[in-house]
Amino acid sequence: MLVRNVLLSVDPYMRGRMNDTKSYVAPFEVGEVMSGGAIGEVIESGVDSIAVGDFVLHDKGWRSHAVLTADEAGKLDPDAAPLSAYLGVLGMTGLTAYAGLVRVAEFQPGDTVFVSAAAGAVGSVVGQLAKLKGARRVVGSAGSAAKVEWLTGELGFDAAFNYKDGPVTEQLAAAAPDGVDVYFDNVGGDHLEAAIDSLNLHGRIAVCGMISQYNATEPDPAPRNLFQVIAKRFTLRGMLVADHADLRGRFVEEVAPLVSSGQLRYSETFEDGLLNMPQAFLDMLAGSNTGKMLVRA
Ligand code: NDP
């Protein structure tokens, strides 16, 4: 089928693919079109189950049009949710939040949860899901006063702080005076160090991302307090959403009704024009997005 892209996703993991290093996925090739999550409208189809006018999710990314085989495209239901949700709250970032909290961090009702990059696509879902699933307290960190206000206002976080206002360790200790049972790490560095300091006995850290390191030219010295792993017997586990595809059905069944009923809120930041993809990507890394960053092609 031939599709015309209408929505394109910019994601932090793409930064890692711009380094010429061995990782879980091969680096982008210079001179090749960048791949990435996208939604396209079908304008020609040779696939029986896909008609002209259908919308499909695919991974061919940064281009105006794409030619896809049936295997490369997932048909979307535009009546079930706004199309953009399939790239965010009901898509890859939503599943990351769900799998990371439920499976990797082994969240239990009564846990106090701390999540960093909390006003982003993954973080905003982590915090709300934890609240909806019976967290004792949910604390988030983000990079602006407006984001902090969104977290404690509309999203119902118990506490939030701007990590640019002062040392994370001090701000977290004040926001979670009884300690943290689960830390959902999107940032690494000083955030991870602060979380280790605040972690309770047998605490769990799900390492989803370390965005503070993605542009670093030198390794970050933090966390300097890893020795606490012994006394606190905490668990630190890395995660990749691709390993949790088996949870997709359960995730959609549980989270889609929460989204449509308004119990789980989400935000999206849009930039317009395919040619603005690089700028949208840089803006996302710099924190200009609240919720999922998307480009309307
Ligand atoms: P976000 O929507 O959270 O956007 C990125 C945000 O990171 C920015 O808005 C910015 O918000 C914050 N940020 C940027 N630099 C820093 C910094 N130096 N310190 C603290 N915060 C910073 O992106 P996603 O929700 O898509 O991704 C969140 C994290 O999850 C990333 O680390 C990403 O790599 C990871 N991820 C991992 C997956 C996996 O399978 N392991 C899958 C998907 C995402 P602010 O204004 O608050 O600084």
C-alpha cells in the first residue's frame, strides 16, 4: 500500500540511534531516511484488508509517503480514539509506562512512586496509572513551573518539583518524607542518585531512560551512592518496551477505557510540517513538550 503520512513521532530513543555504537538496535545510517513511529492515510492499496482512506500505524518515519507491506502496517480505528493517541497514550509510550510500572517495577497498591520527566509522554502516564492503581503517594519531577502545576493540578500527582530549582536529592526528600518504594527512571544522573537516597528497604527502580545522558560527552559520575544497594536490598532493572509486546492486549483493555472516561488524562504538543521534524526533535529533547511530542505532516 501507499500511504501519505499525517502524524509523525519524535522520540528520545532516536538520539541513541544517532551514535555509532552497538546497542539493542542498529544506528541510523547517514544518507538513509530515519525510521520512527508514524500514522499514514492509505491512498493506494493492494492489500485485501486495507482500503483507500484507512489509517495505519507504521515505523517508516520521517517521510511524506511510504510504501508498506501488510506486515509493516497496523490498521487503526479512528472512531475508537483520536489518531494521535496511537502514537502516545495508547501507543508505544503508553505501553512503556504500563509495562514499566506493572511488570518491571512490580508496583503494588500502597507504594510511594517517584517518576522523573513526569510531564512527558511516558512519565505522565506512569504517575496517573500509579494513582489509579492505589499508590500511597505519587511524586513527579519536571523542568518548569507550568509542568509542575499540571502534574499536581490536572493530573492529580500528590507532589511535584522543578528539578532546575535546586538539588534533586533535597527536593525529593521533602516531597516524599516517608521515602520511595518505586522509582521510574526516565532521566538518570542526579535523579537516579536522589532516588537511591530516598529509596525504602526493598525498593524497586525501573530504568526506562536516562535522558540527561543522551547528549553527554563525558560519563556522568552520578549515581555515587550505589553502595546503598546492599543495606536497602533494592532492585534496579532496565527495560525495553519491545520485550513487553505480550502486554499490549491487557494494556489497551485496561487503559483505553480510562482514557475515554477522562480518568487518565493526556496532553500532546504538536509542531507542523515534515521539514520541522528535526526542530521538533531538538525541542522535545530540550523539554518544550508537555505530554507526547508529535509532528503534523
Ligand atoms: P518525553 O515526552 O518525556 O520528552 C522528553 C522530556 O525529557 C523532555 O520533555 C524534558 O522535560 C525531559 N528532559 C530532557 N533533558 C532532561 C534532563 N537533562 N534532565 C531531566 N529531564 C530532561 O519523552 P518520552 O516520554 O517519550 O520518553 C521518556 C523517557 O523514556 C526517555 O528517557 C526515553 O528514552 C525513555 N523511553 C524508553 C523506552 C524503553 O523501551 N526503555 C521507550 C520509550 C521511552 P523537562 O521539561 O521535564 O526537562
